[in-house]
Amino acid sequence: MATENLSATRPVTFSFKGILKLVRWPNLLIIALSQYLAAIYLVGPPEDWKHYVLDYKLFLITVGTVLIAAAGYIINDYYDVKIDYINKPQKVVVGSVLKRRAAMFIHSGLNVLGVIVGLFVSLKIAAVNLIAAIWLWGYSNQLKRMPFIGNLSVAILSGLAIAVIGVHYQTNACRAYFYAVFAFFISLIREIVKDIEDLKGDATFGCQTLPVVWGIRRTKSFIYVLILIFVVTLIYLGSLLANITLNTYFSALLIPTVFITYKLVIADTKRHFRKLSSYLKWFMLLGILSMLLI
């Protein structure tokens, strides 16, 4: 085995930097943060934060989720190598930095570990991890090449990462499900935006994403509808929680929502849609941080 940096001209069996880039470690940190915040502030009460920080089962749930998510990122890049050479050649790791066989081995190992870790919590959590692992493989192999189905799959799995906290603890589960819905909508919108950004590569290799099938204009119109549904759903669910501070915060989130909608209206280049995708990631983080107000 040898460790090389990302500038290597030949793929290697192991590259720590390559693996970190492949698994999108900042996204994994956000997942871990969202689960701990959900446990402390949604399940709560916050005064018992030490209980959750020291809860080994919560730790194992988070580790399992992160392992499955990391494996999902790897298998996604494994199947998308040719497309990524067109859409984002500078970010290709599989086959460029890391050998394809090594990437598949790491992917399988992470999935197995993720399910095993889940077993130490409960059969229910292990089942959730197994379903997520299989679903992510199906997404990367086939579902993402189908119009909307791929986007919907990622959105559901994003929401599941938070909903699983409610499934495990049961207490105040409705709060966790509320944020799961929030994560679902933002992920869905962001995935469709990313499809517009990757239109050239997807079209070249026959992926039937919404922008390929509908075109950019019609796809943008669909996103406007999703944003409207998202806002209405957020207002409705917020009213059910009956938390004045939280409702005020989510009302304030209408400002970045308007900003994102405006950016979508004027977006017409790959660079514009890349920035819009980045804005949506920050919007997701703002939503997660609102858990501190529960």
C-alpha cells in the first residue's frame, strides 16, 4: 500500500486525502451535528445534554449513519466517473487518485460496519442502516438516472438521518419528524439544482434527469412550485409546534428563501447553479441550527 496526494498521476490502493475528499467529510460532520442537536434539543430537554452526549447508543447511531453516508458518496462517485470527468474533472477521485477496486472495497467495508454498529443499538436501527445502504447503492446504480426518482431518493434519505433519532427515542418524535421534513425539502430542491448544474455530463451518458427530460426552464418552474410547497409546509408544521421563538426564526428564514428564489430566477450558467447549490447547503445548516431554539 502507498499513500499519495491528490495530484498523483496514477491511482493508488490507499490515499487518506483521496478518501476524505471522496466521502465529503464536511457533509458527514453536518449529519453528525444534526443528529446530536436533534437528540439534545428536540428529544431533550436541553438541560440533560450530558445524558445525550454520553449516551453510547446515540454515538453508535451517529457513527452508523456517517458510515452508511460515506459509503453512499463512494459508490455514487464510483458509478459516475465518466460523467464527473465532464461535469467536474478536478474533483474526480475514483480511478484518478484511488483505484476503482479499492474504492469498492472501502464502500463495502463501510456499509458492513454501519449495519453492525446499528445492531449494537437495536434491530430496528440496524434495519434502517441496511435499507439506507441498499437504497444508496440502488440510487447510484440506477435511480439517479431516472427523472425525479433519484432526487426523491436522496431527499428521503436525508430526512431519514434526522427521523431516525425520533424512531429511536420516541419522546417528542414529532419534533424530529418536523426537521426531517425540512431536510427532505431542502435536499430535494438542492438535488434538482445539482442536476441542472450537471446537465452536460448527464445528457452525454443518457441520464434521464429532469433537466435532460424537461429542459432547464421547465425544471426551474418545478423548483418554484417545490419552494412554495416547502414554505407552506414549514408554516403549517411550525404552527403545530406552537413555539413562538421558533416560528419567528422560521419566518426570518423567508428572507434567504426569497434570496435563493431570486438567484434561481437569474441563474443561467453552470457557475450560477453551483453557487445556488452552495447557498442551499448553508440554508440547510441554518435550519439545523434552529433546533437550538426549541
